[in-house]
Amino acid sequence: MQPHNYPHPFGMKKLHQVAYFYMPANEERPAELIQILNCDRTHIHVPMREEDVTLDTFFVRDMTEAEIQNFSGNQTWQIFSHWGELHEDHVRYKVSRKVLGELEQFKQKFPLGESIAA
């Protein structure tokens, strides 16, 4: 993997970045992948009923031209509960095969609904 795929320790300042966060499952909901387009930080705070959760990014990439055109400068959160949904979204927005392959490596570390079934 190339160094640009990891967050800078002092924060992300580059425009048009996509950051990925993993929200583990609990009794009330399944695990989720949170993808934030036009993200400028390496962690997020997610308000929860019991207690707010802070998540750290596990992968960062540049936005594709299709994503830039569709989402312009607006920060957009997308939540995925299956890796297949994420893959379909990335194909739609022309994410490179190389990046798709790099993301695939996280399937074992960050299991989602279809990954847990045995």
C-alpha cells in the first residue's frame, strides 16, 4: 500500500479525500462501515444512545472524478452494512481496481453481516 492511503498523524488537510471508519456491532445494530466523502479528519464522534463513540479512520483515499462531480465540496456520510454494497458503490463511482483490492484486505479485520455468517 502507498503512504497516501494512511492518515497523516496531524490530521487530513487535503481536499477531496474519502475516509473509512468501522463501527462494531452491538446488541441493537449490526456492524457498519462508514465512508465519509470530503473528509478532513482522522477520527469522528458518533452519537449513540448509551455513550458517544469515537472512531479512527482505517483507510483514506483520493476521491474519483465521478465522486467529485457528484458530491462537490459537501461532506457526505454513507453507511454500508455489507462489503458487497460498498463494492457496488465504488464500481458506480469508478474507484480504481487497485483501491478496491486494498479495501478488500480489510474484510477479515472488519467483518460485516455477510462476513460473519458461516
